[in-house]
Amino acid sequence: MADFLNHMLFGIYPYIALVVLALGSVIRYDREPYSWRSGSSQLLRRRQLMWGSVLFHAGVLVIFFGHLGGLLTPIALFDALGIPHGSKQILAIVAGGIAGILAFAGATLLLHRRLFDPRIRKTSSFSDILILLLLWLQLVLGLGTIPVSMNHLDGGEMVKFMTWAQGIFTFQGDASSYVADAHIIFKTHLVLGLTILLLFPFTRLVHMLSAPVRYVWRPGYQVVRSRKLGLRHG
């Protein structure tokens, strides 16, 4: 039973989450383009929103690219560059810990603002609150892995997760076996992370896929309206 559950969660569930992430995002962008935004309540508690947003986004960006590069960079490349697994583990703990604390502080401010301001809570959808709660919990779990990782400074545990992630993307059928004996907090962290990816297309997180690149080739003029003069080019 344990082997079956492990295979379902870490061998099959990742593909379900990634397929829903990809197809769901494309379908939403095609069917509901006007919902492709983060939403705004910046007129309420602007100072708390500013600090929470800056701290959260700064921390999460470091965490995201750190996980992406750390998990998917071929292990052979680190070996070829002479980077010991233990050194990479320590770097991940220090950099991830600092970024995690920043993101956690920001998420806490944003969650407090959304839950305890009656006006903001009234205009918040269920998905707004749910995804923020899940992100906050994911940050708690991520920080909770640090004490456990301190007991594996040789990098051996980290290599297991790298092998698992790379096994998923290279369609290795036995990828789930690499994390079978991992600590429960790591497994919970992985499952919740996959769940966030699964829910991604149905929440405001989709705005992460958008970037203002159109400004690069936008015409040099804009059409603006003046109350007195009507339309003019500027």
C-alpha cells in the first residue's frame, strides 16, 4: 500500500499537475482573457500591500529560480564543474532560508490584510484566499525542511530530489522510488507544491505568466483623452 501511494503521489500526480497547469493556462487565456490578471485592491491598506508584495515577490522569485535550477540542472554538470554536493546543499539552505523568511513575512502581511480587513475580504474570491493560504503553508513547510536538511549536509538527500525531478521530466517510470524514504516534511512539501501547480490556472497566479514585453514594440505615441480638448496624440 505504501509503495502504491508513493508511486501515485510522486510518479503519477506530477504529470497530472503539469498537464493541468499547461492545458488549463492555455484554455483560460483563450476562453477568458479578461480574467488573466492578478486583481487589485491597492486602494485599501496600500502600505501593508506594498511591503507584503515586495517581500513576498522578492523571496518567491529567488525560491522559484533556485528550485528550478537546483532540481533540473543535471547532476553531472555540477560534478564536471567540481561543485561538491555538500556545498550546494549549504548554499541552498542559506539562500533558500533567507528568501523563505522574506517570502513568509510578505505572505503573512498579505494574508492578514486579506483576512482581517472586512472590505478586502468581502471583495476576495474563495480562490484568492485559498491560494494565498496554500502559499503561506508551503513557505512554512519549506522553512521547516531546513532543520532536517542540516542533518544531511553531505548533499545526499538533495541529490535524491534532483534525481526524482529530472526523472519526472525524462519520463523515468521508477522516478518515485528516489523519494520513497524521504522525510515526511519533504514529501508534504512536494505534494503541496504540485497541488499549487494544479490549481495555478484557476487562480490569480496566472498573472505570473504575463510580462509587459509588448512595450518593447509599442508605437511611440499613445491616444489619450483630454476633458477640454477631446482626443489627441501624445
